[in-house]
Amino acid sequence: MAARRPFRFGVGPSGLLADLAPKWRATVAEIEAMGFDSVCLGDHLSMMGPLPALAAAAAWSERLTLALTVAGNDFRSPVLLAQEAMTLQAISGGRFELGLGAGWDAADYRQLGIPLERPGARIDRLEEAIRIVKLYCEGERFDFAGEHYRLEGVIPAVHGPRPALMIGGGGPRMLRLAAREADIVGVNVPLGGADLSASLAAGATAAERVEAAVEIVRAAAGARFEEIELHVNVLACEVTDSAAAAADRTAAVAARLGVAPADLAESPFVLVGTAEALVAKLQRLREHLGFSYFTVPRAAAAGLAPLLPALD
């Protein structure tokens, strides 16, 4: 099991859509004032542009980590992404986190005029892009000759410490890639999905799928597992005033997600319960599975904020 890490809590990207841009400054100030550790954005055309938004957040905050939870690899040159990431890292005083992903949303690909290739091809390209980003961040001139990228004489213009790298996944190949390359590994196993079917018997519970995902990360990371921070993008988060209310809300969430309510009891993706119960659950998730970094929807932030002082 990974060494016990302090909890970190981020807000977003759920609900951080394009119409939030005029209210972004006030939102950043509110998130920081509530005591959260990071403000997080995704990378979809349905949202405001994440890199300029996070650059603005860097200027409008003093301590918030600025997290691009996932940059769609096919949307940008990895050299340009690395240049922008290192720039944001420098101007924020080292507060940037860069997430990298293979891309998945067909609507984004249609709007960008890019073919959505099979997952294996997208992950192959992502593996090369990760190497390019890391080479750029090392600060030395480099060439790169791969199957998908051929680069000559790249001279990094922005120097300094590399931003923390986040990679998330729900299938074995992405989880292994994240375990080998990332500082922060996001475990994204869908509650009702079958992404881990190759490594689990049919009919496994949601809890067993999460445990199996963590084990895949542990095995692929080897000795560096102790250095990895495990992240969860929480799908539903609500602090209730009673256990009965929590049971009702959990049943509603379970119906929406297509799983049994019992599957949510120890799920890191759903945090619904009284303040006392949620503090205890989060501590169990860290102790038993190693999860310490949770991103919650913006709508849930105000309800969760009073619990943060009890979670160190």
C-alpha cells in the first residue's frame, strides 16, 4: 500500500462549462476561500478553454493548484502543449498539474474534424506524446522519431521544474501506462462498466473492480507505487443531515448509475452521507486503497467544505 498521503480536494470539472467564463474569477475566489486545494478543468469543446482559464486562475489565486485533469492528446501538438504547460507552471510558481489522456468524446472529434481512431491507436499515440512532453520539460534540445511523431531540433524555451503529470484510466492498458509514467494516477473505472473484464471474472462487484484497478497500478508501478498519488473524479457528492436521507439519496444515485445501492457503500466515486459518515469513509478509502486526491463537482463544494478541516 502507498504511504499515507495528506488528503487533497479539488473542485470540477463537472459543471465548469462555457457559460461559466464570465463568472470564472468569482468562482476561483470562492473555491480558494472554501479551503479546497485545487481548481480542476477538463478539455472538451463544451467547456471553456482550460489553459487560458487556468492561467487566469493562477493570477487570481494565491495557493490553489491549477489542474488540467486531462488534455485530449489528439487536439494539440505535444510540443505546443508542453510549452504551454511549462509556461503555466512558471507563471503560477509551480502550481500547475498536467493531465494527459488519449481522447474519447466523439463530439469533440467531429467538431475538430479529426478521425476518432480505435482506442489502441489513440493510446499508442499518447505513449509517444508523453515521452515528448517529458523530453521538453527536461529543458535540453532533442529530436524524436516515433511511429506517430517525428520531430527535429526541438529547443525548449521555458525551463524549470516539470509540472506534476496526471494520467487516468479505466482499462488495464491505460492504468499500466499511468502507473509507469504519472505522478498522479486517476482511477476511472465506471461503476457499471466492464473495462476490467479481461482481468476480472464476470459479475464482479463495483468495489471489486476498483480494487482490481488499484492492484493493476500497484503491479505496473513496482517500487515507485509509493511515490504515486491516487486520484478519483467523484461522480456524486452530497452531505446529508441523517442516515435515512443518505440512504434515499444513495438509492437515487444508484438508479441513475445503473448499480445496486450496496455497490456504492465503499465506492470512491460516490460520496453521499452524513458528515461523520463521509469523514470515516474517506479515511477508509485512503487506508485500504490509497486514494487521497478527490475532485468533486462544483455544486457539491459548499456542502463538503466544512468537512475539510477534519481531513488531514
